[in-house]
Amino acid sequence: MKIIDPDHPFYRPLWRRLAIVGVTLAWAGVEAWTGATGWALFFVAIAAYAAWMLLVSYRPKPDDAGDKS
């Protein structure tokens, strides 16, 4: 089971994938700044997983534009 389904059309634009990783890293920074080390590590782990799924191993599917009837 995948937590993030990279084949979903929502993740096609690069800016959304970068925003998801960036927001989770920023939130990890907020948690670290407030002293919540456990939550900071949790959000760093989420950001690492999101970066792997949405940036490193992401392979977009070809468009199905020719199949529309």
C-alpha cells in the first residue's frame, strides 16, 4: 500500500510536488524551533518520504488525449 499515489493527476504539476515537500520541511522547522523534537523528526520523515515518492522516483504517465471519444 502506498501512502502517496504518484499516479494521481493531482501530483502532475511540479509546483505541487515541490510545495508538499517544502511545506512539510517548513513545518518540521517550526516544530524544531519550538522544541518539539519528536514532531520535528516525524515531519522530516514525512518530507523525506514525499520527496522520494514525488521528486526522485516520480515518473509521469503519458497523456491519454487520443483516447477521448
